[in-house]
Amino acid sequence: DRDAPTDWDEAEEFLRQYHAENPGVGDVTARLAEVRAEIAATGTYEHTLDEVTYGAKLAWRNASRCIGRLYWRSLHVLDRRSATTPHEIYAGLVRHLEIASGTDVRPGSRAVRRGAVRPVLSVFAPAKPGRPFARVWNDQLIRYAGYRMPDGATLGDPAQVDFTESMELLGWKGQKTPFDVLPLLVETPEHGMHMYDLPQNVVLEVPLTHPEFGWFAELGLRWYAVPAIANQRLRIGGVDYPLAPFNGWYMGTEIGARNLADADRYNLLPVVADRLGLDTSSETTLWRDRALVELNRAVLHSYERAGVKITDHHTEAARFLEHIRREQRAGREVPADWSWIVPPMSGAATPVFHRYYHEADQRPNFYLDEEAR
Amino acid sequence: DRDAPTDWDEAEEFLRQYHAENPGVGDVTARLAEVRAEIAATGTYEHTLDEVTYGAKLAWRNASRCIGRLYWRSLHVLDRRSATTPHEIYAGLVRHLEIASGTDVRPGSRAVRRGAVRPVLSVFAPAKPGRPFARVWNDQLIRYAGYRMPDGATLGDPAQVDFTESMELLGWKGQKTPFDVLPLLVETPEHGMHMYDLPQNVVLEVPLTHPEFGWFAELGLRWYAVPAIANQRLRIGGVDYPLAPFNGWYMGTEIGARNLADADRYNLLPVVADRLGLDTSSETTLWRDRALVELNRAVLHSYERAGVKITDHHTEAARFLEHIRREQRAGREVPADWSWIVPPMSGAATPVFHRYYHEADQRPNFYLDEEAR
Ligand code: HEM
Ligand code: HEM
């Protein structure tokens, strides 16, 4: 219920957890009294910078579908709660991508490196009870357009066809390549919809080549460096942040075994199999499986060669088990969803396949709202 | 509760379903009255041959973890309810394997073919309330022994080390090859434990070769044709059949992506990768994934070449979706368990990955008892 005041129990639970896990931050009793009074007076309460930062880390730690949680403490949180105009929001998103991809390299700077992808979350203003809020309509900050062609085929990413059509209705014109970066669509209650093209220099991309097969480069494939989910609501201590885009680095299979491989996405397995000269007349030649492996080798190879951070599913699976061990040492269970944690290829060849997980919806967390689907 | 009389509600539900789905079999009211009286008098009731046959088919249809259910109507049920001595049971199991593997070819017979694997279930005597029952201690009718070697390594199937040790304590001596077929251990309340070697001619096996790589044959690998699960209890209409071994044909990944590949089974990915000359110094070369695909190609190729029925995971996944469509046309939901239905390799490259399933425990069904684990 969007009109209801902030839930006190959830606020209290979060504040107690924050203080319990961070003994240095002072007396929880005083803070609880303060928040209680603030909710009574205004219907909600404002997080301190430290609270919202730690809350975002907890949301990541609680993300049951995420295999990448070993480094949850390292999340870099950008406080954009004061951004209100579409342009301020847009500027914040651009800065997010710069920091996340290490494209903000300045001459002489050694602090960051182009391609050194960092986990970043930008937190924009919270939803206030009964009030409309700002949002971004893209599902990720960087996505490739999809165009339905006259012959019924799709150019680009089929998952983005509807969104692309909306952008075109709003006046956007893509180059009609298979990899046109979509504009951002930012909406605020006061200013309505605004469309922005992303500056090229913050959209780090990797052209795909294969460690063995020269012809692979001729396929003209590429993918972007930073998967930044923009359509999930972050909920911390009873407060909803409808705009809180976050990113990690890619696990190769997300690109090579899903985005480029799924039959309803770029559907490249038949193309790669054809170039490999595989016998596709029977499933028992396992041509799909062979093409899948080569496509994924190409992804990992290309990102490594370009100096763009990426991990493979074997490494990330081992890290996730290390995460579970560390959490258990800290006396905590790791909520996890088997069907999301197990990678989409070679499932049983990774150690995360061979066990059960604790299934739980713990808060803080991320939620995909119906509206955003 | 083993001592309780047969549950009337479950009996009634099954009988009504059996009659509803088979309108030709006559009046359910009369049969219900009969069964009700029988339970009142004896504590349980006896299934007709048609009931137990259809009940076994329903148990297969309800097996949420099984991707192979399209052909549930074709299950061949062998009625062994009158077998009581260990030798009678053993003879029934041997006959099961003969029929299942098509090894019962007689000179001049064209009815069956060696390697034409058929789905078969043998139903032995039901458990009577409060009475001990016969059982087979093997988890599958055909399994390879596992031996712990003095150097700590394992020869054969590590999953069978404990069972193999028990067999050795009972006087069995294996050849100490990686693929020694284990004896059957049959126990009846009146006669105790009896151990039987399986006649070689009913254990159809396939030596593994690779369609491209000659060296593959040198690995000396093989696997058996018929996966016959022996340790699950079949429950039909409130009646438990503790001994009801069943088999289908293999889906290749069960052998190539689990039995031969799992780190705690034959663990062959490093061996195959080594022979392939892959760079195993980094996970990002995807050497595990490449070895996995070649191992699975070898399995499918070898079974096909030997004329032993097998299917690949792409074909079986497509069939399963066809099964769901057919069942829906018949007005039924298909209970299914995503994490078992999705194959252990190339998950997202099969259509069963990209959907949700109806999760339900419907009866009749198969159950793995604690004791048997
Ligand atoms: C640091 C590197 C990271 C890696 C390698 C990683 C890996 C993954 C992978 C492979 C998935 C499944 C994606 C899919 O199948 O569609 C996933 C999902 C998810 N991750 Fe991570 N992740 C990382 C960082 C993060 C960060 C920084 C956050 C949030 C602060 C996060 C939150 C989530 C959430 C909420 C999901 C579920 C997404 C959904 O429901 O569609 N992850 N992650
Ligand atoms: C006809 C060909 C068949 C195929 C290709 C097939 C395929 C499979 C596969 C791949 C699994 C998962 C195995 C694993 O991951 O360990 C499975 C499980 C199962 N199948 Fe089938 N199956 C077939 C026939 C049958 C038959 C005839 C029955 C019973 C009458 C049956 C009942 C089951 C059950 C109960 C399980 C779960 C086993 C467990 O809990 O370990 N299947 N099947």
C-alpha cells in the first residue's frame, strides 16, 4: 500500500540489525526513538548516509538469485537522494556508469582503469507515502535496441522490441545495427518523460573474438561491460527506493549462454554451429552444446583481452560457496534460489549444483514491481 | 505408520481416478463397496492386475522429477506379487532386465531386439500392515562396484563404496576393474539375505568410443544399458509396494554429465580434458565445459552405434513439453520439479529451462524411504 506510513516493525528490525552488525555506530535506542517520532510526525523517516549505504549492502547480501555475493561489503553506494529533475537524475546515471566501468579515467590518474568494473549502486529519492515518484523506464541502463523487420525477423535484441518501439514513438531514431544502445527514459512527477542518449564514452563495449577461430570476429558481435539493473525497487527498513540502479561485473554465461544464445534473444547457436561446420541434422551430435561452449569461450576471451572485468561460472560458483562458508562463520544463513544460482550451462559441473539452499525472503532486498515487468 | 490399516480415502481416490480415466472397466460403486469391506476385514485390499498396472503408470505420470513421461502409457508392468522366496524374486529381477534390455532374443525371434530398451516395472508383493516385507538392497539393479584403494583413491564408482564393502563382508569378491557389476542382495522376512550374481547376458553394456577421437576408446570406459531404480517404494491407492523396480532408457547426460563426470563419481572431466590437450591452468578456457561436451558426445555416439536405445537432453526436453501439452489437452496439470527436469548441462539451451512448473505431490507415486538412502 503506497499510501500507508512506513512500517515501524520493519524500520526497527533494520535499525537493530544495522547497529548489531556495526557495533561502532552508537546507541540503537536513541536512534529508534528518533525514527519512531519521525514516522509519527511525517509518515516515514530518512536514512542516514551510513544506514542507506549499509542497507544497500544488506539488500545485495539478501539477493537470493545472485551468485556474486562474496563481495557484498565492497558495494560502492552513490547517494543521489537529492536529485529531483530529469537532468539531475540522468547526470547521476551517467556518473554511475563512469564509476562502474572505470571510464572516468583522467589524464595522469592511476586510481581507476577503463574496464575495471566495480559493483556500484546509486540510490535516488525514496518513495514518500501517497506521493508519486521519479523512475527510469529502461530495465538496464545499457541495453541494445530490437527492431521488428518487415520480413518478421528481429534486428538487435528481441527482448527490447516493445521498449524500442516506445522510444521510436517518442522520437528516437536508432542506427538500425544489431547493437544500438538505447536512450534512457527518465520520468519525474513534476517534469514528465525525458529521453537522453548515453554519451558514448561511458558505454564501454567489447567486440567479440575467439581464441582459436578467426572467423568469429566476422560475426560482428559485441556486448557491453556493465550490466546495471534499473527496474528493481530497493527496500530498506520499510522505506522504498523505486530508483536504485545497481551493477556488478558480468559472469560470462549471462552473455554467452543467455543474451546471445537464447532462442528468443540473439539466438546465435545455429549461426555459430554453422560456422563451426557442425552437423545440425541431429540433436545427438550435441551441436547446440558445442556452439554454446565456443560462444562462451569467445565472450570470456574477448573481455579478458580488452581488460574488461568478467568472471566465469566455475570461479563464481566456487566463490559463492566461499561466501556461504564465511556467512556461516558469522552465524548467518545465506538465502539462495537454486534455479538462479546454478549457471545456465554445465550446471552439474559447478559445485553449486550439488546442494540445497536456505530459501527465504529476507529484508532489505530488491523487488521487481509488477508495473516494471 | 506401518501398522495402520490401508487409508480408505486414498484407496477411494485412486479407484475413482482409475475408473474415471478408464470408462470401460465397469462400475466404480461396486468396486468401492468391495474394497471397503476388504479393508474392514483384513486391514488392506488387493489390487486387480488392471488396477496395479494402471496405478504404476499413474505413479510414473506423477513422478515430478522425470523428464521422460511422454510415454507413460507404454509402461510394461510385470506382476510378481506372488514371488516370495529370494530365488523367485531374483528370477523376477533377471527377467525384468531381459525384457527391459531386449536381451531375451530367441533364435528366430523378431519380436525383440538386443538394445531396444523398454520402460518396465516389476511389482512385487505389497507391504501388509504390521508385517515385515521383502526388499532388494541395491539402489539400482545394475551398478558398478567402488573400491577404496590403499592410497586413498577410489577404483570404480565412489557412490557404491559402502555397498561394495557390505557385499565383500558377505563374501563377494569383485574383479577389481572400474566396472565390476555388483551382485543383487535380496532379503525376505522368512529367508534373510541372499546374494546373487547377475547372469552376464542380461547385463547389456556399451564400451565408449568417440565419433572423432580414436584415443577415447583407450580410456576403457563403458556403461550399462538399463537404469533400473530398485530402492523406491511404489504407493498406489494407499497400498505400499516396497519392491517395485522400474526402468526407462537413459538420457545421455545421466551418464555423461553425472555418473562419469561428477567430482564424487568417476570424475572424468580432468582426464578427458588432458587427452584433449586443453589448457586447464585457468577456468576461463572452459576446459571443463569442453571436456563435458566431448564426454557426452561419446556416450550418445557409442549407444547409437551399439544399437542401444538412448536419448539426448534436447530431444527429451522437447518431448517433455509435448507431454505437458497433451496432458493439458486432457485437462490435467503436469507436476514437475524444475531443478530435476532441467538437464545437468546446457540447461538454458533446452526449452524446459524457460518456464515454471506446477509443483505438487500427487498419488500414486514413488517414494525414497529414509532407510533406503
Ligand atoms: C559483483 C559481481 C556480480 C556478479 C558476478 C553477479 C552475478 C549475478 C548473476 C549471474 C545473476 C543471475 C542473472 C540472471 O540469470 O539473469 C545475478 C542476479 C542478481 N544479482 Fe548479482 N552479481 C553481481 C553483483 C551484484 C550486485 C552489486 C547486486 C546488487 C547490489 C546484485 C544483485 C542481484 C540481484 C537482485 C539479482 C536478481 C536479478 C533478477 O531478479 O533479475 N548483484 N547476479
Ligand atoms: C522412458 C525413458 C525415461 C527417461 C528418458 C527418463 C528420464 C529421467 C531422468 C533424466 C531423470 C532424472 C535422473 C537424475 O537426474 O538422477 C528421471 C527421474 C525419474 N524418473 Fe524417469 N525416465 C524414463 C522412464 C521412467 C520410468 C519408466 C519411470 C517409472 C515407471 C520413471 C520414474 C522416474 C522417477 C521416480 C524419477 C526420480 C528419481 C529419483 O528421485 O532419484 N522414469 N527420469
